Amino acid sequence: MSLRPCRLLPAVFLSVLAAGAQAAPALAEALQGTAVVLMGEVHDNADGHRERLALLTAAVGAGWRPAIAMEQFDRESQPALTMAQQRCGQDADCVIAAARTDNGGWDWRYYRPVVALAQRYQLPLLAANVSRADAARVARAGFPAALDAASIARHRLTQALPADLAAGQGEAVRDGHCRLLPDSAVPGMVNAQVARDVFMADVLDGQSGRGVVLLAGNGHVRRDLGVPRWLSGDRPPLVIGFVEQDPPEAAFDHLLRLAPVSRPDPCAALAAPR
């Protein structure tokens, strides 16, 4: 695809569920026969990880057999990840040790059960992220620093980004950096985020012969700004957000509301006078 607004669904949620015991059965059936599913996360919300795992486990237990693409594995680790899946048996820690890079500072306690599920059911794990180093190169030098020519051409990345996408991603970048970034830094960081989303979309498109689920942050899976904007194919993805706060309309097809985690204000230290 590339930049066609017709990919977006109407601005209405198909379902809004409170997190809890009824959430997984209510959605698991919807996953059956779905070619592409995107499941978001709040990275440090343990309840959200449990809810997502319950949904994924219920769907797999009912017969769904997707490949599992994970933001937590950088693309350079795919050969090691594939080999580890073949040799590690049911040992999820063995797989993680072979393929983790920790460039994202991930808490692997949250992801170990997903890897264990993949090993139990022999589901392929896909490294779906662009490394921090490659993203930084994109921010400085543009998309050719990390994406190949075929992907750049397919997604029309030699052209300006659509205005709504550039504006929405720009606001997300500013918010994610406590509104302290100089304006000059924002376009490059938007490009880095887009490069991640494009690569994730290419990973999912490469699994067209079977079901595939992407596990990534809510910002990546948003239908209005994230990976769905870059997917090709005729069948729309199913997008599920796991959110602490009300998202923008049209961001997700389904969402599960989570109790907010108590966390320090990440902007307090940055904003303090020195």
C-alpha cells in the first residue's frame, strides 16, 4: 500500500472492554481466520501484558496458528532467533538469551510467556523492530539509511509524508519527549518512527501465506498513524489496543481499558531547572 486514506476504517470502535476475565473469550473468536492482527501494549503495564497473553493463548488454544512478530527483537537478531527456536525446545529463556539485544530496555518478564507459547505450539517468532542505531541513522540521514530501495519505492517514501500522518506523528514525538524537543529535531524523529512502522508492515506482509500477529506498543499499532497505514493486501488487519487512557477515534478496532500504572513523572527531571 502506500498512502491511501481509504485504508482507514470509520471512526468507531467495534468493542470497548474492561480488562478482566471476560475480555479474552470475547475477542479470541474474532481472531480465528484473521490474516493479520496487531496487538498493542503499554510497555510497563503488567495487567495489560497479562490480558494480551490471555487473549493470544485463548486464540491459539482454539486452533489459531499465527506467526508472532515482536517489537522486542531487532531485525538483526532474526537468524539467531530462528536457530534458537529450533534448538531450544520448550526453554523460552534459551530463545531470549540467543536473540535479545536489550536496545529497548525491555522487561523480559512480560515477554517470556509469549516466547514460551510460541515454543509450545511451534509458532515462528519474527524480529519486527529496527534497531535504535538504524532509527538514529534515519533521523539524521533519511529513509535510505535503514530501508532498502524496494521498500522505499513501494511505500513512496521519496515523497512527502501525508499531512495528517506527519502532523500526528509529530505530536506523538513531542509528547513522548515531554514537549522539550526543538522543532528542528521533530521531522527526523518522525522519519525514524515511520521507518519502524514501515519495517513492521513489511514483516507482516511477508507472512501473507499464514496468520500473523504483531505485538508492539500502542503507538505502532494505531490504525490512523502506525503500521496499518503501510500494510499492503486487500484484507484489513484487526487492531487491538490495550490502553490506560482514551485513545483518538479510529485508532483501534477493539480496545481493552487498563488501570493506569503508578509511575514517576518521566518529564519531571528533564523540566527541572539546572
